[in-house]
Amino acid sequence: MRPFAYERATSAEDALRRHAEGAAYLGGGTNLVDLMRLGVELPSRLVDVTHLPYDQIQLDPNGGLLIGAAVSNSDLAADRTVREGHPVLAQAVLAGASGQIRNVATVGGNLLQRTRCSYFQDAAKPCNKRNPGSGCPAIEGEHHNLAILGHSEACVATHPSDMAVALAALDASVHVRGHAGERVVPIEDFYRLPGDAPERDTTLEPGDLVTAVEVPPLGMPSRYRKVRERASFAFALVSIAVALRVDGGVVRDVRLALGGVAHKPWRARRAEEALRGNPVTEEFFLRAAEAELEAAEPLRDNAYKVTLARNLIVRTLAELGEGT
Amino acid sequence: MTDRLESREKVTGEARYAVEYPVEGVAYAAAVQATVGRGEITSVGTEEALRLPGVLAVLSCENAPELRESGDAELALFQSRTVSYRGQFVAAVVAETLDTAREAARLVRVEYASEPPDVELRADHPGLYKPEKVNPVFPSDTAQGDADEAFAKSAVRVEATYTTPAEHNNPMEPHATLAQWHDDGTLTLYDSNQGASGVQKTIAGVLGLEPSQVRVVSPHVGGGFGSKGAPRPNVLVAALGARATGRPVKFAVPRQQMFATTGYRTPTIQRIRLGADEDGHLDAITHEVVEQTSVLQEFGEQTAVPTRMMYKAPHRRTSHRLVRLNVPTPSWMRAPGETPGMFALESAMDELAVAAGIDPIELRVRNDTGHEPESGLPFSSRNLVACLREGAARFGWAARDPRPGVRRMGRKLLGTGVASSTYPAYMRPSEATARAEPDGTFTVRVAAADIGTGARTALTLIAAEALKVELGRVRVEVGDSRFPKAPVAGGSMGTSSWGAAVVRACEGLRGKLNGSVPPEGLEASADTTDELKGRDRYARHAFGAQFADVEVDADTGEVRVRRMLGIFAAGRIVNPKTARSQLIGGMTMGIGMALHEESVMDAEFGDFLNRDLAQYHVPACADVRDIEADWVEESDPHLNPMGTKGIGEIGIVGAAAAIANAVHHATGVRVRDLPITPPRLLPRL
């Protein structure tokens, strides 16, 4: 591992001041430190932000949440208000990683974890995300678990987070502290598609510090379902976060996001539109799924993901619809 | 039911593993892997690495000492400029700290003249050839009668091609060595391996030393599954690094580097044809195998060998074809041969049962045999049918509806499957000593290896029984090349081979004991070489029956194993507690083989892409819900003094076929290419 400086930030201002060129913020380190060992990330300085006062989950009177960026994944998933008011979020967090990892991984770090594409994780191979302009061997190579939506000729990586998929469905926004002050970024604008700059996962500027995630009240049943080869401790092939409000057999409100299909958590707005105001039947669920997946451009070996995403949309909506 | 004797040491962290030995002045090694799949090293730039404070030495083909040839070309470390496969060790750094060594390794600039590697195993690869033998000494091909004609005339026929991917052993403890040279030119290796005697002999040979000049210490080993059956280049990285720096050197292979440098199971392409009459009696069996080896070294997995002894049929043929690719040399992984071969054969038997409309257990019973079909030798004991019957009763097989794809629980499709299991009961000569101590205790020594199997405990039970004393008075010491020479912990032959020598040494000691023990103690030794030569000729094999109950999610193609039952006939079981763990461990690995494990070779770059346990999936606890292993009593007088057949490997054999057969029963879809993942299964549901 390349030698690096380790510093502990005492405040957000202090963190920003210490975050010079080549520095990285350190949360739980469950992804960053692995990537440093692999020579994929080579920060000259780590600024530890886990001791900043962002370790609380605040519930507002309407049922909205403000989740500190340093809250551990375990604490988030175990929080009673989260489990009761936003079960999809608790389920998504619990679907990720292992108990040991969730104990140290933070909310901020979870948002910012990097793709698990094999080529990205091997410093000896080309990868446009790791080394812009070097090429993307995944397009012709091993890509059975890479993107079917929104990818580009430069990158077909997927975002690995489960939590972020739930947050996308929940219309969450990210509180960011930057050199120009504080701002609140809707999660759909926080993540980006690869385009011709896949080295950038998010719209964050250098030095920007994630301080919290704001989740508006939900008030309808929700669910997270993750499909994977083994029963635990694996990244999603495809996952889905759904919230559904039904009244008189008709969809009144719906939120739907997919994981494992794109460079970002994929908010399925076309499907939502196709569902809203329509009857709660498998026929309409299928129509909605197809509306969303029309845009899918599967690679040579991942067309199964289109089927999988379609089935997941239909099935999860049906299961959620049954309970209402 | 005896607890593992060293369990307290292990759970308290007191048990020492290879790189945990405290030595003065230790330094650390890190290895550099080739970043091309085929080519020549044109230069090794070490300047930047050597400039890093704390770097002691950089070793490569440009400065490494000359090594003697061994039978294993993978051990010719830094002896050539030729790169045979991507990931091969091409240089190593020794430094004051591990982090410095790894950073320096990153800074070594190796330049290559490279060519595109040839890494893709195909059934029509022009380089396929017939090896002279397959592992360890089986003929490549066998034939009896006219299998083609018999198959063509058969009333019921199955013809299918099955494939298994490359799989990696992935023991918990990586391959690891601490090498320390002494002033008298001798070398001590604290090493993680499956046999101290073998490592001693091989490494001494490579370094031009007498075996007596190398001591290998390995009392505790964190798993191997075959990959530590012979020394790997890591031993030489440590030994050469220590010699170059005059310091003891530790080298534990990082998980990512294990995928190229510590062995794996070859991928296989297997074409099977079964021809039977309407009652399911086999008339023809052919099993043709295509698999890979490396350009460096031949290793031919004996994949079709179990088909030579499993079921009777007058017309039969087996063959193995290899191709030399720019890949790491494949090697032993738990039940080499039987594991992939029985996946194919037992899947085909299930297909035959469906085609003939015969219950799959009944089909196997009808084709059972008392003589090994190809050799004609009688079986020393063969209780396959007893295992199938006992398993069927306990699994509730009688109530099974054979129709595929008709059981549903919500959106889950349910099914059950069965497969036979087998593994040879090998033995090799071993030595051992037994000592009576003046304090009334006994010390038994043998250079055996306990790689987590419970071997130490089993040998202690065997010694106590032979000495006719209680367990607490016997101490068995293993894992040191100074102890009497012993064969490898492999081929499921450890307990049988070492145990026989232990029994003979203990019997010899009892013959010498008459009353009091002198102050210097009393010792007897044994060597079973002659005893094994004099054995009667029998076909000696363990057998078993594997049952699986699976659910398949109709929307996602996810397969989960709801229940597994394995019933085995493996001679006498020395210690039920650790034996059950071995069998369950094997069956769990079979779940991995069926559903998860697959090392993906990158066609462009020529290396395995999934190089850690996040990407190479083995079963998690949540994948192993209800698993049970048991055995039928089997008393076989033709084996060894203990009556044991070995249990380390049979647990995995047939497990994947039982699961794949259950998936077919659940869904009506026959997946012939492992592992059975949603990407493979969902498009066919």
C-alpha cells in the first residue's frame, strides 16, 4: 500500500481544509481501504470524518428523516423509526454486505462506494473509470452482472449500493458541505450516468463532504427485494425498491427504483407513470415494467437482467398490492 | 464422539499457523505477478522499488540463484524470462514491513514482449492431445466391447454434454511460509501445507540440499482442499528472499494472488452416452472428457475414472483429452476426478431414469455390481445400495412424484434429487513411532498433517485403542518433517495410511513393554511399506448417496437448497464428531459447486477475473439451511488395521448432481453447465 497521511477531522470546516488534492475522506473504510490495498485508490491523505457530529438519525414531526452521514449501516437498519416509517430502507441496508461490514460502514460511505466491476478492481487492466481513456474491456469481456440501462461506450459499470436504491425510490436528497457552503442535492442529481466521464460516479466536487441524507415521509407500504446467486453477502444481480399506495383497486401513488442495472440507482419513472391511476392488476404491472425496460440495451451476456427486472417489478408490485 | 483435541488452542488463538511464529529480525516478502498472459520478460526495473526506504532486496529472473529442476515446473521460480500465464510470479520484494514490501512490489517495472495468450478451453481446440496418464497414474483411455454399436442399438439412450467451470480451493488460511536459514546452511520452513515430508523432500531438491537440511514445521494448517498437497512457489519466495537478505522472511499469499499461483480445478467438458434396455439395465457407457493443463506442466484430472467402476455395462469407453493453455497449472481440488466426473455421470443417470420412466434409485440399484466392471476385481465392500435405501427411507423418497415441474409453493418450484457418491480407499506407506514415557504417558509421532480435518484427534483415538490405554495418556504429534515420514493429507488416505503405521508402532511398543518404563523411555517404530505390498487385490472404494431438496424462484431463477442428506459407507468411522464435520463440509462445498463457484477466465487478458471471496462465491451460512450426514455401518476386513476408507472427499462427490437433478425435478429444466445461477436458469424457466 502506498504510504499515506492519516488525519482526523474535528469539524466539517476542518475536514474541508484538510481535504487537499489527492486526499480522500475516510468513513468505515470497508470499500476504500480494500481499493487502497489493490492499488486502485491511491490517496496521499486520508481525512477521517467518522468523528464529526453526524451520527444521529432525526425524525421530524411529519415522519421525515435526517440521517447523519456517519451513522453506521447497522444502526440505520436497526432504528425503529426507520423500520416502521421506511421499511424499504431498513430492508435494503440489511440486504447488503454482512453484519460485520454493516457495523463499521457509514451511510455516507455506502452512498459513495465504487463499482465492483472486475476490471475496475484490477489496477493492471484498462478501465475508463479508474484510468480515463484506457478503454473498457468489460464491453467485450465479462459483464454478466453489469449494466443494461443508461450505459455508454465508455463504461458499463453498475452502482453496488442497496441503500441508495431505496433512497432513490424514497425521493431522498443528500446534504453536501462544500467550499461554497451547504447545498441539498436530490439523489437523482447526486448520481450520474457514465457518459464520456465514467471516472465520476457522482456530481460531487472535489472536497465536498456528505453530511446527511434527508428522507421525506413515506406513508405507504414499501418493500426491497434483492436477487443474487447466493442467499447472503453478494451484490445484487437486480434489486428493486417499491412503495405503493392503493385505493379502491387503483394505484394512487407509486415509487419504484432498480439496483444492479445501471451506473446509478435507477428510478423507474416511466413505470411509475404507467401505473399511476391504473388498476392493481398483473396486466398493468407488466405494462409498466415493459414501459421502463423498453430503453434497456443489454450486453452480450446480461439480457437475463431484462427478464429479471421485468419479473421483479411485476412480482414485487403484486405482493405489495395484495397487502393493501 | 470425541471433541477435537486442539479446539481450545484454536479458539483462543494459541494454535500457531505458519506466519504467526515469532522470530527475531523478520522481514516480509511481496510478489509481483506477470501482467501479460504469454511472452518474454525484456527487463526488470527495480530502481524505484529499491529507493523505497526499508526495501532489502528485489528478486527476479535477472538475479535469482539457480534452482534444481523438480518434477514441478511451477517451482522453477525466476528461472526463466518466459511468461507462461498471466499472474505468474515474475519478481519478489523483501522489505522491513509488509506494507513496504507490497508498495515496492507495485513499483517494480517489468517489461515484456508479449503475445496474445491462448486461454480458452474448447472441445474443438486444435491443440487437444491424449495424455499418457491422468492423475495420478490412471490410463488416459479405456475401452471394453463395442460401445458405439451397443449404444446405437439401445432401447433407451441418453447423450449429453456437461460442463464444469474452473473452481478454486480457497482454504481459509492462505498458502503461507516463514523461511529461516541457519548458520550451518540448514533451512527451517514454518509452512502451511498438507504434508511436511513431501514439502521437505521437494524443496530440499529444488534448493540442492539434503532433505535432512530442511525442516518443515506445520502443526496447524487452516485448510487446503488439495491446493497445499505439494509446495507452491510461495515457499520459494520466502526461502530465496530469506537467503538473499540473511533474514527470516514471511510470505503469506494475498487472496487475490492465490487465484493464479496456488492451484485450481480444471474446467471440464464431458460428453456422456448411456444406452440401456427398457428396464434400465445399462448396455453401453461412454464418457469423453476435455480439460486443460498449462504450457508449463501437465496435470490431467482423472474425470472419467469413476465411470470405470461405478456401474456395470458390457460395452464401455472412457477418454481424457488435454490442451496446453496459457493458464496456471490446474491441480488437486477436493476429490479430483470424482467431483466433476460424478456430476456428469450422475446427471446422465438421472436423465436416463427420466427417459426410461424408472425411479432414479431403482435405476442405480439395477446397475449395481459386485465386481469392479473394468478391472474385474471384487470390491472389498460396496454398500452403495444400502446407502441409497437408507437415504431414501430417511429422506422420504417413497412419496416422491417423479413428474418434473409440478410442485409449487407460492412462486417457488420445489423438487428433490438423488445421486450416488464414491471415492477410492487409497493407502500409502507411512512410518510412525510410539514412545512410552516414564511418567506413564505415551507419545506418538508421525509427520501427518491436520489441515482442520480432525486427523490429530483420530490418530490419538487409534493410538489409545492400539495401546489399550485411556485417551488422556496419549499425545500424538504431527506436522513436523522431523517426525517419521508420512504421506500427504490427500486422496482421503491420511487416517488410513498414518493410522496403520501408528497401530503397528503401538503394537511394537506393547510387545516391548513389560512392567516399568526406563528413565529414557521406550520407543518402537513402524513402516507399513511391506505390509501394503502384501495386500490382497481388491477394488477398494467408499460409496454414498446424496439427496437434495431445492426450491427455485420462478420469477428470478434463484435456487436455494432447503435440505440435504448424505448417507455414506466408508468403512469404520473413527470419530463420529469430526467425521460428520468432514462430510458436511464436503456436501457444503458441493452446494457451492452446484450453485455458486465459478472462476471466470478473461479471454482477452488470460487471468481469472474473480479473485476474492466477494467475487468468487462460496456458500454463505444462509445457503446451508438443513444439512445432515450419516453413514451405514460397514465392516471391511480388506482395508487396514482400523478398517477405515477415508472421509475427506466423498462428501462433495455427487452433491452437485443431486442438486442439479433436484432443480430438474422442480422446474423441468436440465442445467448441464455449472453453476446453476439465475443468468443460466431464468431464461429457460
